[in-house]
Amino acid sequence: MSDTWVILGASSAVARAFAREAASHGAALVLAGRDMEDLEHQAADLAIRYGVPAMPLRFEARDLATHAGFVAECRRRAGDGLLNVFLAFGVMPDQAAADADPEVAAGMVEANFTGAASVLGALAPVLEAQRGGTVVALGSVAGDRGRKRNFLYGATKAALLVYLQGYAARLSGAGVRVLCIKAGPVDTGMTWALPKLPFMASPRGFAAAAWQRAGKGGGSAYLPGIWWPVMTIIRLLPTPIFNKLNI
């Protein structure tokens, strides 16, 4: 029985690319998200293109009450294979919009952190019971330090990183690898409206690098790797200087 990757937020550009990467290595797929028509088309394409089982499954990150049932269905569809997780959902509204509307701010926290913590919490007993598997979650370089342009988004990603650190500690005895990818900007719909960004990655290149890094174990990793020295400098800047930067 082949391993199965559950792709959470499977309609995103990065998730699509990662699903293709996993399928090219023979993995079965559960494509989870809200747009069932898109997921069905994507599943059919992957099954034909790579000859692997690919199954669409409805998932709503903010509907916490459905997460236990969703996880049970993922486990059923994986059969005897090892269950792995790629968490790629999230939203990034403009900071000004979040400042002006508490509903926008709350929605971002619910999607980026609360929903992620809820579904990962529901998955934990399954991962412990199978004594293995890999969890890859998309964090962000924005979580390294609160910047005036996107500090609420950054706060949700910082919270996710801390959660994943504790999650990894919980699952370490079961042989589960937990990896948080601190992603720099990727050329997707989430970044199209933003000013030109440095070191922009393509979804395909990013997914290939994420797959390769996941095979090396858990922890955290900057992708692309250039963000490690960049964010090291940003973290070390004295606060008076940092606060003057329009970043």
C-alpha cells in the first residue's frame, strides 16, 4: 500500500505543485478544500498523469466541528498506507483592512492559526497510532518579526510555528516528522496584488524544494534558502532602526 498525502488547501498554487510532486513519487493523494469542482478536476488529472489514487474531499478550515469527521475519512481513504500531511491553506488580507474591520482580523486568525491547530490536533492521534509519517506546514518569513505592513498575518504565522514546535515534541516519540517551512514570497494569487517582491519563488520550484527538504527530517526551514541570511539580519536589527523601515 502506498503512502498517502493529505493536501490541506489543495486548490492553492503551491498545494497543486506539491500534489504533483508527491504523485510523481508514487504517493496516493487526498485533495482537501472547499472548491469540490476544482478538486475533482485536479484529482482526475493527477490520476491520469501519474497513475496514482487521487481523491477529493471537502474541508473547511474554519468549521472546527467537522475536523474530527474529516480526519476519520482521511484515515479510511488511506487504508493501510502511511498518512502524511501538507498544510497549505491560509489567507493574507491587507493589514489596513484587518485594522479597519475586526471581522477581517478574526477571519485571518481563524483560518491561519485556529483552523490549522484544530485539524492538526485531530490528526495527532492518527499519526501517533501509525508510528510514523510526515507533517509539512507552510509558515512564513513574516512570522520572524512583526513588520508594520503585515504584522497581524505575521502574528498568525508566528503562532503556527510555536504550535508546530510543541506538536513535533508531542509526536517525536511516535517517529512523526514535523516540518515548518518559513516561506518567502511565492508567485501565487496571494502575492499578485503586492508590490514587486525580492527572491520570488515559482510554485513548482518551491514545491520541489519543500518535498526534498521534507525527506531530510523535521524542524524548520527557510524556502528559498536565501531568506535565512535575510531574516537573520532583520531579526538582529535594533528596534529604533527597524521601526523606521517601511517593510
